[in-house]
Amino acid sequence: MAKKTGGSKQKLRVVRALPALKGVIAEYRTRHKTIALVPTMGALHAGHLALVQSAQRRADRVIVSIFVNPAQFAPNEDLKTYPRTFAKDLAALRHAGADLVWSPDVKTMYPDGFAMRIVPDGPASVGLEDRFRPHFFAGVATVVAKLLIQCEPDFAMFGEKDYQQLKVVTRMVRDLGLKTRIVGVPTVRETDGLALSSRNAYLSPAERQTALILSRTLKECASGLRADKPVDDVLDRGSNAIKAAGFVLDYLEARNADTLAPLQSGKKEPTRLLVAARIGTTRLIDNLAV
Ligand code: PAF
């Protein structure tokens, strides 16, 4: 039986070594407790806490992993400066009623001589994030596979905010026959529409204001597509609006919501709008169902 969602202060275990993690998991299993994993890189915000709540609704015990995964950052990306707020994260998780934080160091996750990489295909090679961050999904797939093997969860929660990542992980679990069920959780937004992201911390107040163009444009494009306006026109208008606001646009695309393949003309199919754009030194992504 899944337990009630948090809010009360309770004992949060913090574990950094694999034998200790395995000990706690064995204890959960002996007591017939189901387990949900929330994989994170820390710098937790309300979007992560929504994942924790969703996990609490499904499982008896909630493990949150906090590991800034070097394998998913390219040399020119923000690994060194990625926000690290461990003490604050623990306080938030304690308050949310999570049970266990799994926070290995890099040597524990990737011991000397580590020579393994999962290189996903399918939704990982559709010309979206993979076009701009070619190293990214192998890094994510490898670490998520390790986290699933380490934590042995019944469920693992992933935000729809990283929609392509959600699809890649779902496919990986299916293709490798892993027993964990991957659960997608809707994006949490500020009241003005900005999708919550740890990288929002990089935005200046002016950039944060400008960033609202992304969610606005997605909404407008979704209305246009629902009204059967031509896809190319809708996306052109949207792209121009994002660029005019001051962003460098990586992509604004309408894709099949399941496979992420380009839409086939004249065919009705479940559709997802996805955007990635850069402002100053910050790269933001967002997406919306049509
Ligand atoms: O979405 C993230 O925070 C990361 O990509 C994940 C899934 C925790 C893997 O490092």
C-alpha cells in the first residue's frame, strides 16, 4: 500500500555507499514495501517535489537520487557551475516526507576502469536534443540504468519537462526488459507559465521575463494546430516570435508524441510541441501536448 504524501517531518536516511543502499533496500523488501525512485541532479524545486509526491502515491518507500552526472555534460557545458544545493535539497526532501536519499560520489557511480556506456537509439536520435547535445542521452541512459539496478525500484518518476529524456528512458526500460515502470509526471510551471528548471537559477531578472515567450509560444502553436492551421505556418510564426524576443532558437518542432518522429502530413496523430532556445549563456527547453 502506498503511503500518504509528505508534509510531516520524519527521518530521512542519506546513503552514499552501495552496501548501505543495498541494506536499506533489502530491509524494505523484507517488509514487502514497494519502492519508487525519483532520479535527480539536485538543485531541487517544486517540479522535483511533484515527482516525490507522485512517487508517494504509488509506492510505500521513496528514494530520491541526487547525483550530478558528469557523463551527460559535454566539456563545454555547465558541469562545474551546475547548481549544487545539497543541504537545502535535504531539508526539502525531509519536509516532503521522502524516505531515502541516494547520493553516491563520482567514484562510486563510475569506479576506476569503468568502461560501459548505453547508447540509445529510437527516440534518442530524432534530431531534437540529440542534435545539439550528441553526448547527452548516452550519459543519461547509462546513469539511469545504473540507478535502476542500484535502487531496484518498482516505479521511477521522470518529469515531462524533459520529454525526450522521458521517452528515451521508457524505451530503454522496455528494450532491456527492466522491471521498473517509468512514470511521466506533468511539468510544474510558475503562475506566469515558465516551466520550472534548475537552470532557471542562471537567468537574470530580464532574461527570466523574456523566457516567458517559450511557454506562450507553445500555447499559441498548440491552439493553431488544434485549429488545423498548417504546421509549417504555425511553427514559422512561433519561431519568429521566440527569435524576436531575443532567444537563439535551437528548435521549435511538432512531433509524434509517442515516437518523436516528424509528423506525417495529412495524418491525425498524437502531437507534442518541443522547443529549445538559448538566452545569454542559458539554454532552456520546454514542451506541450497539442
Ligand atoms: O533529469 C535529470 O535530472 C537527469 O537527466 C537524470 C534523469 C537525473 C539523470 O542524471
